[in-house]
Amino acid sequence: MTTGRSGRTVRDLRRGNRSAVLQRLYFGGPMSRQELGPATGLSSGSVSNVVGELVADGLLEEAGIVDSDGGRPRTLLRVAPGSAHMIGIDVGETRVRVELFDLALTELARTELPLQPRGCYDVGPIVDHVRTGIATVLAQAGVGTDRLLGVGIGVPGIVDRDATGGTVVHGQTIGWDAVPLEALLRATGAVPPEVPYIIDNGARTLGQAEMWFGAGRGARNAVVVLFGSGVGASLITDGSPDGATTEGAPLEWGHLTVQVRGRRCRCGALGCLEAYTGAESLLARWAERGGGGGSVAGDEEEALAALLAAAGGGDQVALDVLEETAEYLGAGLSDVINLFQPERILIGGWAGLMLGPHILPAVREHATRYSLRHPAARVTIDMGSLGPDAVTVGAATLPLAAFFTTGGRRTPPEPATEAPGWQTSLQTRGGSVAAAGGQRER
């Protein structure tokens, strides 16, 4: 293989050129061959060669014809939506949501599998939910795995994607201690060996979705907050106007200490931010003060809706809990404002979407009060715009990003081997779970 002075081979250059054309067409909309040259920095000959390859591969298609000034009409090109599929999975704290998308991230099918009882995070049932969900969405859409780019999965906890044998998840708050999740999923046979599982922190997938397609689009740096049973955040430090080069890192922001010798957090420590702002702790504080009849057993979303209804009806206990939560959340955001000085802070997650309309003004006020004036004056705090599907959309962007990196060529994943003992645990604890839900209007 010929190697240039930079050390890049001809194959590397071709892959880079394919990637540049695919990304520009994907994020910039239909373009003609003539427009692609200036947009990508490639010569007209390179554009012609790359476009020819991508059309032959079925990845590009014609999207109409436009007139040109005094010349021949120009054919517009776009990435062919039906040329590939991605699956995005949100392993949340109340349910596992699985969605199938085409290459344009149009939803083709979905299913939701509840986690019961609340807080049950035994790995066996989770893996079984993922297996069942994948089979369900493929069957709903009537598609196979031959065009499946990969399965992206957003999970709570710290994700080690460089671990021996495949991705490992460290989820202290949910009782996962070095769970070899990729190996366990691979053992189910839900997808062929050539289809990769790409696993990442759920807050990071939420952040990538909002930066590529949502309220973070155009920002160079942002913090995206995932507000659910617990809280987490993703720091985006290299946003791109076309969404193509976003770099982000998950922050264990929920485990900042905000009260010395304070409430015990799910992680075992005292005084964590999550112990005051996560939906689970918020509902516990409401119950401790007699709210909801002193009990919030059952579905967290239903319980949170009841708290908000009580606050809307003027219940002082509910109002006090919400105000206290807003102040702790604002104080927690002030830490990321002072440390990272982001342009934007976006709030998402199922609990964030429910609470945002009720507490966002107070959160902004408290965040400003607790922050240094200069960074506080430069940041905006708003809601994310992608709704409850943001984590699954973000999870689907994981194989999509790999698709861009490889120039649209599928590369087989590294083999994942099972850790002794985990397979036995999976077989004994993971039962078959019937799929629930279905496709929903977006």
C-alpha cells in the first residue's frame, strides 16, 4: 500500500474523501457535484470519483434537479435514507426503550419494556429486554440485519470501551460492578457477529443528539444534563456547526458533594447533588414530609406527575420541595458554569422534561446567583428540544458516527468474550419478557 509523507495511505485518503462527502451531504442537505467541491475542499475529479463509488454502493441517490446560471441543470445528491439502518437503545431507570431508524434517523419502529419493580437492575433481565427489543423492532419494520450499521446503547454509569473482551459498565448507583455488557449481549445472538454493539453513557448520547440535531446545534461548547431518577451530564467541548465532529465526555456531575454530611445518595456517599435533585430523591423528600399520603410507591413518572399536580393546586409541601430542588439544581449548574464556562446548558431526560416548565426560571435564577458573574452572563440555560427520545436518537448516532468515520464501509467489531460466571448469571436470572408498546407518532 502506497504511503504519503504524512503517513496516510491511499486507502486512508479515499476513506477520508468518502467521509467528507457523506458528512457534508448528510448535515448540509442535498447538493450538486459542483457544490460539493468547495464544501469539502476536494477537487472536481476527487468529487466525481467519490460520488461514483458512493452511488455504486447505494449510499447516495438523486434528489432532484436545479437550474444553474446560464448552464446545464445540476443534479442534486443526498444520502439515501433506506440504504442503512441503526438501532438506538436507552437503558433507562424505569424502562428499556428500543427504536429502529433509517439512515436519515426517521423512526421505523419502537418498543418499550418496563423495569419492574422500580430500581430493579439485575443485568439478566436488562440483557433479555435488549434482545427482545431488537427482535421486536426488526419484525415490526419487516427488515433484516443485512443493512444494520450497528446497535447503539446508552446506559447509566461509567463505560469502559477499551476493556479486554468488550465494553464493560461500572454502574455503582445501580449495582453494576464491571459488568461485561458487550459480551453478554453478543452471547444472545440478537444480531450477527458483524453488527457492532456500541455502548456509551446515556448522558453522553443525549448530549450528542442535542448537539447534532437539537437545541445545541451550532454551539461550540455546551453541557447537556440528563435528569431522570438520578442526574448526569455530558460536556461537549468541540461542537461543530454541521454536527459532524462533536466530542463529548460524560460527567459524574450528580455525585458532586453539595451538602457535607447530607442525605445519603444511591452511590453510598453523603450529600451528593443526586440525593437532592434526582426524581427518586425528590419523591422521597416529598413523601417524608407527608406528600402523596407519605408514600410514592409505584411508577416514578406517575408519582412525579402527582407531585406536579399537587404543586399546581397550591399544595405548599409540593411547592417547597420543587423550590428546594430548583435551588440545588441551580447550585449544581453553577459548578459547571464556573469550571467549564459553557455557551449553553440544556436540560433533558424524562424527569427534566416534566419538571422544566415548572422550575426552569427558578433554576436560572439560582444558577446565576451561585456563579461568577462573567461566565454566568455568557451562558444560556434552556430545555433540550428532542423530547423523550433524545437518548435513543443519540444512541443511534453512535453507529452513525462510525459509519462516517469509515467512509460508509462496514467494519466488523472486535470479538467480545464472556467473563466466567456472567453467562451462568444471565441464564439463571434473565427471563423472557414480552415486548410492549409500538411505533408512536413523532
